Amino acid sequence: MAEIRIDSRGLTFTKFSVSGHSPDLVDGAGAPMLSLAPGIYGIEQVPGQSASFEFQVTHKGVVEYDTALIG
């Protein structure tokens, strides 16, 4: 398991869920730590909607995502 911090303070809507982890909304304004096993996850800001974007946690605990999302 990797400890991943997700900070959404800069977003208008700070709550999100992580598909593949939990359907519950998390308030990212406090930059919570999540324990995630290696795999592919999606960030959902509206429950039941498609993920806004996906990221992968590698077996080394590294988070990888499409760099086109930066900015």
C-alpha cells in the first residue's frame, strides 16, 4: 500500500471520491492521506459520473498520470 496525499484546496469543489478505493466523498481541502494498493484509480467529483481523470499507483508506490493534465 502506498500513502497518497490528494490536495484539492485549489479547486472550486474540493470533495471527490476515488473509484476503485471507496464510493464515499472525501474533502480534499485538508489534503488527506489515502492508502492505495497498486492499480488504476479515477477521481470522481460527482458520484456516479465518469471519472474526471485517472491515475496509477505503481508497485513501487509511485503515482503516474497523463502529463497533459498539468496546468
